[in-house]
Amino acid sequence: MKPTVEIFDVTTEELIKTIEIPISYMDQLAALMGWTKSEDFCFVYDLLPEQIETIEEWTHITIHGGNRIIQIVCLG
């Protein structure tokens, strides 16, 4: 599975950017998101500010910003 952050424009809901989280962070990501079962990885989740900050540290990419919907999904 590839954990991916998707950033959408809040007004148009258009996809602005996708950011892949390195696979090496899968265990930390599961802990950050509170995922305990394998099926937890199969859903789309809105990210909280604290989660966004941690993912920014892992990826060295600024994600936050106004007028954005920020979600995470794991793609097969």
C-alpha cells in the first residue's frame, strides 16, 4: 500500500497535489492515525493539524494552507 496525502481546493474540490508518504513510515503512520487493523488503511481520512505537521516533517513538504481539504488514503 502507498499512503498518499491528497490536497483539494475547498471551493472547487479540485485535486491540487498528491504527496506520497515513504513506506518506511508505515508503522509511525499507523500510530499517528490510530490504525490498529489492516482494514483501517483502506479508508480516506481527513487529517488533523497535528497529523499534518508530522507528515510535513516526514516528507519535508509543506502541506497546510488556507482553502484546502487535506486527506490521506492508502492506494493499493
